[in-house]
Amino acid sequence: MIPPDDRGLTLGDGLFETVLAQAGQLVDWQAHLHRMAAGCEVLGLPAAEPQEAERLAREALAAAGLDQARAAVRLTLTAGSGGRGLDRPDPVRSRMFAIAAPAPAPLGPARLITAKVRRNADSPASRLKALAYLDNVLARQEARAAGADEAVMVNTRGELACAAAANLFWIRDGRIETPDLACGVLAGVMRARVLAAAAALGEPVAKVRATEAALEAAQAVFLTNSLIGLRPVAAWNGRSFGPSALVDRLAALVAA
């Protein structure tokens, strides 16, 4: 049980990772642990112990009866119990736990809208998988209310950042582009795989600071995260996008 004074619950003081499990294999597990460790360093938290993290992940899969299924494992690390107020106890005794749920593959291309909620690129949390995800929740809620699958989030400087729960890519004038991390972007595990796949195809990716005009001029758009892999986009704010041979080739490589 999570006690009511846990700082993750009361203050959002912590991090999480969402990992794809397929037939018991924790996909890109080391990359997820590395990102969590990097986030712990930024937040001043003790890093997760790798063996304990894996034990919790596998126990969560078994408890949910999903150890041979396609599932999402969420590993959460909080700053532990801390009493009232903002200051952490000294020493910090972090708390880690995991849950698992079915994760069916997405069906077909996504439909996007631009959310009114803005991403704060100046906050360190915008580049971490931090527990404070309310802006993302509101952006996704806005997308669902508009009949879309996902929301594009623009930062407070008017630059494209990401989707509510995915990294954003597009192809413009034959070139793959994605928002720079400085736009308030999470360094996605699947984002890194796409960058590597593009390099293997001899297709460099430009990490840019761009406005929505880039999507207006794009020939193709796609989303990435660890659960959906690479998902093409069919429409954004009512503008349609057709299939792309390059997107298909990238999708085949990151799915391998």
C-alpha cells in the first residue's frame, strides 16, 4: 500500500517509466532504466536499484496474468514519505513499485488536434518522465473531446514540442524533422530508436525549433512512444496526410 504521505502522491515528486512487455520480454529495458537514472540525478533522488526494478516489473506482469501477453509495465519511483511541506527528509528513502496492464497495438493512423494547453519548455520537468503529468492529461482530454486520438502540444514560445504521450516527427521537403529537446521534449526511448533507424537508412533527422507552420507544410507526420512504436498520422486539425514509403520503412526497422 502507498501511504498517504508519499511525496509522489502529495507533490508529484518522482519519476516513472512505461515499458512494453511482449511475451515476458521487457523491451528496451536498459534504455528505460538509464533514462530513469538520469532523471533521478536531475531531481536529486537515489537511482533505482536495477535488480529490484526488474523484480517488481516481472512480479507486476505475473500478478496481472500478463507475463505472456502484450502489456504495459509502469515502474514508478517516488521520493518516499516526507511529511508536510516541500522540503524532503534527509536522507531520502525513495519508494518504487510497478503495475502492469494490457497494451493492445494501436489500430490505424492517428488523428490529431493542437491542444490549447501549452508546454513549459523552461521547466526541467518538461524533459523528464516526471509524475506531474496534469498538462498532458488535460491535452489528451481536449483531443478526445474533439474526436481526435492525440493532442499536439506547443510550448510557451509557440514552438512544436510533442504529443500528450508521444514524440512528434514529420517529413517536410523530403527531410525528417522532430522538435529539439530544448523545446520541452522528453528524450523518448522510441524517439532514439527512430533516430538510429533513420541514420541506418541514410536519412538524417533535423532536430528543429519550429512552429505549426512546419506541420502545415509537411508531407507526412508520425508519433512514437514505447507502447505504440511508430504510428502514422492521418490528420491534424482537419488537414489530411497520405501514406509515406519512408515512414513505412522506419516503422519496419523499429518494429524489428
